[in-house]
Amino acid sequence: MPHLISTALTGAVLTLLPTASAHATTLPPTWPRTELRLTLTSPGPNASSARTALLKCDSGGGTHPGAKAACRELAARNGKIERDPAGTMCTLIYAPIVAKAEGRWRGRPVRFEREYPNDCVMRAHTGKVFLF
């Protein structure tokens, strides 16, 4: 009789296992992904070729050399590309640069494009996000 009960319990447990593991593989990720394609270009007659980087805050950083720092700054600003540049001093040299960000921040769509008078002003407003 004890052997019959243990066999019945083992069968019941084994019947439930495939269902539980199949259900676990169909669950969505626990957080929305962050992936931004960043582009820097210089407009005008002396235009240079574009520089690009892929910023992935969830898995290894993509191609952005300072991904961890850039992702920390974005997290502190709740995904906003720009910040308050208070206290930053830049030269008045005019060398325009266009910063673009497209993709997703924690699942939300992001489309950002702004022209700055020079690299220093851009970094004052965007921090480490476009530092590549």
C-alpha cells in the first residue's frame, strides 16, 4: 500500500512539471527594453560623416563606449535626453552639431533631434549620452 501511494504522488508531480515549465517560457520579460540609436552629425558645407552608437541599457551596452554612465544619467532623468546645463561654461565658437536619438527607453518610444552651436553646449545639455 505505501508503494502505491508514493507511485501515485510521483505520477501527479511529473504530470504538473511539463505544464509549469511550458508556462514559464511563454512569460514576457519582466522589464521593458531600452535601446537607443544615437547619431551625431555636423551640418553645413563642412559637414563631416555621421558618428553613431547603439546604447543598450539592459544587455551589455551595445556599441556606446560609456554605456553604464550614460544609462545611469538617463535613469536619473527618467529617460529624458536633455538636462539642465546650469553652471557649464562653453566657448562661443560656432561649430554646429546635430544630436539624434531614436529607439525605446524602458519600452517607451524616443525620438529626439536637436542642433547645438558646438560640441561643448551639446555635452552640457546631454551629459554622457552623446559622449562617443
